[in-house]
Amino acid sequence: MPDLEDGETIEVKGSAAKPYVIKNVGGVYSCSCPAWRNQSLGIEQRTCKHIRKLRGDDAEKARVGNALPAKKASKKKKEGPPILLAEKWDNATDLSDWWMSEKLDGVRAYWDGQKILSRQGNVYHAPDWFVKGLPKVPLDGELWLDRKSFQRTVSIVRRQDKSDHWKQVRYLIFDAPAEEGDFESRMKFLKSKLGKRKTPYAELLDHEVCKSVKHLKQELARVESLGGEGLMLREPGSSYHVGRSSTLLKVKTFLDAEAVVLDHQPGKGRHKGRLGALAVQLDDGTEFSVGTGFSTAQRENPPPVGGIITFRYQELSDGGVPRFPSFVRTRKKAATTPAKAKTTSSKKTASAKKKTPKKASKKSAKKSNSNASKPRYFELSDGKSHKFWEVSVDDSEVTVRYGRIGTNGRTQAKSFDDPSAATAHAEKLIDQKVEKGYEEG
């Protein structure tokens, strides 16, 4: 197995796009991963899966031993089953060729060969007829009733009377934790095991290969249109790791927005000497950093201060900050430089006078846009706020831009299975805006 010389470091693949750093200092190995950092042991006794993978289990056993230090007597805490947990997709990792399945809005369930356990180790009292035919090997899956039925599912599986309510539930299986080998071989194993037994309440969850980001967005839109929660992506050739792992990623709706570049933050490690992240600002003044999604060329020649970038994110935090932002592109049209942006230019950009838009009737506003590439623009002024809203259709993607009049606003995009579905969605949005009092300009 490879090893490190004294003082040597190495980067290994970690969660999302960030690598972890393993270091050897005088025979003491450290890792920047949370699993190593959060241990209550002395640093010379700590190890983690990344170090074990690098050095091998035998070498690590010889270094730190097998026994844990003695603990004070305390009530024994119930431990959950050894299951794999997902990371969130960072919007930057290329998921082409990964295995894609629907993210089920159910209850995680581990079959240990005799009983079904929750993530916390509690027993689900499934009737004998429900588990009849399940193989006597560990299975990882989800107790699932239907989309948007999480609370109903929970109310059934937490019952202790083994009632007929369980007939509404299915056990959808997506892995075999105890089997060695890669994900593909474990799927073959499950097909052979489940195929030999008639298990009316259990089945193997369907997976398909993700062909591209466009394919991912189309499938995500389809699942969410049916009321689904999102997607799960599994790395091809991956083994079953206990705990949170970047080989399993959960993907929910991601949104596009725009921000003004305030500053260039220098890179560290492998990005030393070039861009590390962009300090950016939204129209409402919210500031944050965008550090992923850049190519090497873009890091060496980053978007200019005062320019506008489009970035992608999954959701807003409680404080209104985009979570998991990832750079998409630089907008060609220059932006008005915000007061806080660090720039050497002293010229001020004159504000363009906005023409008063002509009012359109509700009837004309509802007409379908025959030119899919031409945006339709609406405004609403009610004395308290002055807002605009714009929608455009490009093939099977609907893009919406909105915000306060006089600002660049925010942008969101959503993909559909075909152009007709995209057009129908855009018309529905237009109807909703007209009903709220927006007038087309």
C-alpha cells in the first residue's frame, strides 16, 4: 500500500468537490475530514477511512491498535445500523455515468436478516407476512407508501400492533450493505436474491445511468412534477461506506441567479496563485462567496470586479444566503459597479431613463408567445413596491427573471420533458402574475 514520508501530505477525494488532506508528522497521521477532527481521542490514536484506504487496515491496526480507551460507566446508547448516508450535490461535480434513482419521501429502513430497523436502531414491527421471503442478509432501503405521503408512512410503520395498515407500504431496496464488491455487482446480487423469492411487499428500486447534466435536469423536473422529492446519484464502481460519503449524492431543485462581483479571493493549496473564490453581492445586499464551478482557465482569468455572474444554487438559508453556490458563466453585459466593489475605475455610469410601459389587457397578456426566444416583461406598482417579472422559453427550458424595478433581478431556470410542457408552464405562470395585478409592457 502507498504511504507518506515524514512531513509529506497528499490530497484524497472527499465530500463534494473539496479534497481532504492527509499528513504524516513524525508517524502521526492526520486528515482534514470531520470524522478525524471530531474524535475525542489523542491525535496519535485517531484514524479514519481515508487514512485506512491510503495505508491499509493492517498498517493502521499496527499503528493505533484495535481497542478504544476505557470510558466512564454510562447508560448504553442505542446505536443505529451501519448505513451509508448521502452528501448534497455541490452543483459542480460531473454526474455523467452515475446511477440515478428517485429520492423517496419515505422512512429509511435497514433489514438485518431478521427484523427491520430505523436509522436510530429502533425496531419497526412489520407483520410476518410483510417480511416473508426477504433474504437472510442485510438490506438497505426505504419503507414507502406514495409521493407526498411521508406522514402517513410514519404513522403506519411506528405502530406496534402489526396491523393490516402495512399492506399499503412497500419496501424499496437499493443496496446490500454486507456484500463486497462494487455497486453494480451488489445490484446483480440483489436481483438474484429477490428474483428467487416471491416478495409482494418488497422490490428493487429502479436505477438508470445519468447521461448528462441536461438529462439530470429533465429527470429532476419530471420527478418533481409528479410530487417527488428529488434524485439520488450513486457513483459507479463504488463500495458501501458506512457513514456519510460523497459516493452517494442527493439532488434537489437547483436555481439560477445573478450576482455582482465584489472582489477576488486568492486561492490556497492547489489553487495557490490564482482565483480561490469570488466575493459577490445580490441585489438585496446579501454577500457571500462562490468557490466552485470554475475551470482552470477561469481561475487564471476570473470574471472582472463589477461584472455580473450567473451562479447555480439549491436553496436559500434562513438568512437568505444561497446554499452550495456554483459558478455557471459571466454575463457579457456589464453591470453597474456596486459601492462596495473594489475597483480602480472612477467613472460613474449614468442611469438610463426607463420608459413607461404600455398597459396590456389581461386578454392580451394571456396570449401564447409564438417566438419562444423573446422574453415577455411585466411590472407591478402598488404604492409600496415596484417590481418586474420576465419569462422566456428556450426549447424545453423556462427562464424567469424578477426583482425590483431598476435592478438586474434574480434568475431561475426550470427544464421540462419537451417544449410543449415548457410553454404550458410559462403560460400558467403568466396567468398567475396577471391575476396578481402585473401588467405587460
